[in-house]
Amino acid sequence: MSPLRSIVETSVSALLTLGSNHSHIVKLGTFGDTYTANNLLGGYLKCRNLLTALKLFDEIPQKDTVSWNSLIAGYVNYGDLESAWEVLIRMKRSGFCFDGYTFGSILKGIASNDCLFAGQQVHASIVKTGYEENVYSGSALLDMYAKCGGVMDAHKCFNCMPNRNSVSWNALISGYVETGDRMNSFQLFKSMHMEGVRLDDGTFSPILTLFDSPDFYELTMQVHCAIIKHGMESDSSVLNATISAYSKCGSIEDAKRVFDGGDDFRDIVSWNAMLAACLEHDERVLAFNLFSEMQISGFEPDIYTYTSLISSCFEEEIQNQGLSLHALVIKKGVEHSTPISNSLMAMFSEPSGNYMEYAIRIFQNMEFKDRVSWNSMLTGLSQHGFSENALKLFQIMQSGNIGMDYYAFSAVLRSCADLATLQLGQQIHTLTIRSGFESNEFVTSSLVVMYSKCGVIEDARRSFETSHKQNSVTWNSIMFAYAQDGQGHVALDLFSQMSERKVKVDHITFVAVLTACSHIGLVEKGYNFLKNMESDYGISPRMEHYACVVDLLGRATRLKEAKELVGSMPFQPNAMVWKTLLGGCRLCGDVELAMEVADFLLKSEPYEHCSYVLLCDLYGHLGKWDEVAVLKRCMKEKGVKKVPGWSWIEVQNKLHAFNADDHSHTQNHEIYQMLRRLTDDIADLEIFYDLDSVIMDGFTMLQDSDANGSNIDQ
């Protein structure tokens, strides 16, 4: 029997028993007894039957403080603070005095709803009635301040309490933990232990969440020893927190030992915590084995289980497991859960883009889309070249009053960059200012990219200069902008400024630096950056860094060194590196090496059009047309098609897209008619005029118009 079914059946049974007792009491005529009526009232409230409880409350002839407190507590437990507050006011107006239980209940509701102002009003009433030293109301007041973000006020309440219990200590520790204040949290934990106050799950569980780096490994071990000493290792919440703490401190082995040792006390959270630990440490095989073991042990996966596993299947080589999980969630009937759909969309929007159509289908079939859903779809479309679709989706989001955040603005600005739609990009820039997101590092980075790709490097620099410049994200974008604009020296100067300001660099920073070196031919400097990355900056070279230096050597016609670098890489080169080397072969006209590289690429990626195109271009450049014909025939036999290039033009704030031999445009007839007319005009010019004289006449006209101050456009 499932736990939920057991609870429901128990509640139904209790309610039936309660109704029977109620009838019996009415029949005996003993309902007038306040104690009996209060017991009935408490029973109905525990069964969450508020309507019957409220009716019963109104019928109690002699209400006392317990009656009022029970109703207030009932509303608070039901999550209805407004009704609880109204009962509190009625209680006061009816002449009943508040006690520690009254204050404790209402403060619990205030803490859950983060209503600090209401809590301060209750605090004033507590002081006025002399209950500030009451342990129950004092602890509730302390807990309210801690949960409403007033941890300093909570500490003042704590200091004023003459008698403190474990609830008081735990509430204050939780408040400091919530703000990330390790020093005060650890100090209170130590003081609590020294004063002999009993440590329980409310003490250990919060404090363990602060151990989130290898620096705290020894502290985690010490607290774990205290847990065992106090006999709390069998508590499921403490067990789960210990698993997570060891994982975050870098010890998957200790996390697994704690998990295995808690065999009799594990709940679904324990399995999820261990799964998260495995995935955090890239132990995917262990994670999927645990997933199977979990179901064999009778634990049904929940939303967190599915989303954690699905989110780990981004890499192309493990996407079959992602497809299997997709099939499983459909089988279990949970595919329409919004968090699960969001995870599936993100997985299918992975870098290769092979499954983007699945992501689109999931998005279209979602019953309820939250902001994450819209942002995931927008980002996926933007990343995989569906920029027009991304802009249309952004318009739908705007018209549908879906709250925009920095994810949405970053994605749509990247699409504007891909399409070079400057006017639209400027409008969205204005919208980011109005929405207060202009200073966000990711939005700033996207603005820099958008302006640089639209050819307005000055505005890209302006966006960079107005940013906080506190981390590498915006610095990387502006360095890429200058590198791709042919101003590599400016990019390298920015890298020097970044180092002077002690901004932490990352692996993307060095891709930008090496790209800058490549575009201005600084071979030795780029090579030195690659060699000294790890020793000087603590960043191990990745595949993309080697690809940049291979490109750098290829552009400098140092093909032999490029080949040697590929052979000396500490890992197996991927297709990106080989394609870069093939590009170098094309530039240098090295057919022999090109054949060797192309042979490898055509075997490893037989249906990838880029390799065929590069090789055809090389053969065509050298006049080897027979070889070009052989390659084209091979492409035709395998069904490999060259992906056509697209062109965009923005006219009156409307985007028009074209590719070769395209007939899909709504003004297709007029466009081709104009092209034919222009072609005929050019042909006529070539027949009747010497082209050089036309050009010279053009220059003369320009000079004359400048001298006369006339408008050329006329």
C-alpha cells in the first residue's frame, strides 16, 4: 500500500469515527461541555474538515481560549493566514486574552507567509501582555524573524529569552544558515553543544547544508561523529543532509557509505540525494544503476528523480539513455508534468541539435507552460539557428504578458546577432533598460555580441563599458568582438586589463585570446598562451583551444607544425580539430595531407556535408575537376546535401530571408522579376560600355556632386 493511500484511508476512517462520536455526544446532550466540544473541534481540524469545524465552533455555547486557539491553529495549518488573522481579531474583540499558544500559532502562519509587518504587530502585543519571556511564544517569535529575513532581530529575541530550548537554538541557527552566515551558524552550534542543549534533526540538518566545498570535509566528518554520538544517524532528514554534505565536499565514497548504512531508514529523498551526488561527480553509470535499484526496492521515482536524470543526458554519446527516460516518463504518465517537460526540452535542445524537433513537439504539447518552458524553447531555437522562429516566439511572449527575465533577453539578442537585425536589436536593448536587466552580465554580453555582429563595434564597446565588468562573461564577449573585427591587438590589450583588475579568467577567455592571435597572425604568442595556460592560470587546455592554435598555424602556412600539434594532443582529437586542419590544407594547397584528413573525416562522419564541401573547394581551387565530380557523386549516393546558406535583410523593421533558388517569399514573383531586369541592365552595360569608363564616370559624378553639395540619393 502506498503511503499516500494509507494517509487518505486513515483520515477517512478518523473522520467517520469523529462523526459517529459527534452524533453520540449530541444524542447524550453533553455537547454543552466545553472540554468535550474542544476535543471534537480539534479532531475536525486535524482531519482538515474546516467547514464542519467552523460550524461546530459557532455552536459551542461556552467558548474558552482553547476553542479560539484551536481554530486559529487550524487555519494556519490549512495555509489560510488571512482567516486566522480575522479569528485573532474576533477573539480579542470578544474579550479573550491571548496566551503563548495563541501567539505561537499565529506567528507560525506569519513566518510561512513572510509577513514581517504583521509579525512586528504581534511582537508588540507579546511585549504588552508580558509573554516575551514565555518559551513557546518566544521561540515562535524568534522563528518568525529568522524566516522573514530579520535574523538580527531574531538574535535579539534569543538574547532576551531567560529559558531557551532546542527549538529556540535551532530556529536561530536555521536563520543564519538561510543567510549563508557560516561564522554565526558554527558559533551557535558550538555554544549549543557546550551548554548541553540536546542536538536533534533540526540542528544537524540545517548546519550540514553549509558544508559545500572540499574545505569543509573535516568539519563534515566531525559533525557526522556528533550525529552518531547523539543517535541521530537513523533520522531520515539527517541521513539525507549527510549524504549531500559529503558529496559537496568532494567525497562520493563517504556519501555512498552513509547511504548504504541507512538501508532501513531511507526515503525517496535519500535516493534522490544519492542520485544527485552521483551525477554531480559524473558517475552516470552508478546513478542509472541506483535508479534501477530504487525501483526494485519499491520506491517510485518522483519529479526530482526524473528531472535530475534527464538533465544529465545532454552529451551526444549518452542521448540513448535520454530517449529511454523519455519513453519511461510517457509510460508512467508523467510526461505532462511541467518540470519534467522542461528537462526534456533542455535535453533535446543539446548542442548537436539532432533532436530539436522533439523539443519543439514537447513544448507544443505542454498543458501548462511556465517561464522556464518559454525560456528553454527560446534558448533552444536561438542556439540552433532557428533565429526567425526565436524572434516570433519572443513576440508571442510579449503579447502574452509572460514575465521577461535575463534568459529571455539574452536569447533573443543572440538571435538578433545571428540575423544582424540592428534595428530590432536596438529596440530590445531599449526594452532591457525599461525592464531593469541592462546591467545583467548575460544581457550585457549578448548586447556586445549583437552590436559587434551588426558591425557597430563602437556600440558594443559602449555596452561593455556600462557593465559592472566583475566577471569574465562580458570581458570574453568584447574580446571576441574585437578579435572577429580584425582588431586582435585591442582584444589582447583587454585581456591585459582583465588580468590587472584580477577578474577571474575561464576557458572561454582563452578561446577569445587565441582567436585574436589567429586573426592577426601572432603565432608564437598564441602558442605560448596554449603552453602556459595551466601553469600560469590553472586552466587545462581543452579541445577548442587546440583547434584555435591549429587554425593559427594553418593561417600562417605552418601546416607541418599544425599536424604535429594534433598528434601531440593529450586526448583524441574530435571532428572540429580535423576540420580546422582540413581548412589549413585548403589554404596551403596540401592535397596529400588533405586526403589523409578527409579520409578520416569521411569515415567518422560519412553524412556530414562540411568535409565534402571543404574537399570539393580544395580540388576546385587546384583545378582537379575529376576529383570534384567523384566527391559530388559520392554525396549524391549517400544522400548528403549541402546545407544552403541564408541571407537576411531588414526593411522597415521587417526581416526578409533568402537562400539559393528560394521561391517561398510572399513577394517571390516581384523579386525574381527585378533580378531579371537588373541582370538584363548589367548585360546591356557590358555590351555598350567599357566597364572601366563607367567606373571612372561614376567617380567623376561623385566628385561633382560633392563639390556642388547635392544629394547623391536624388
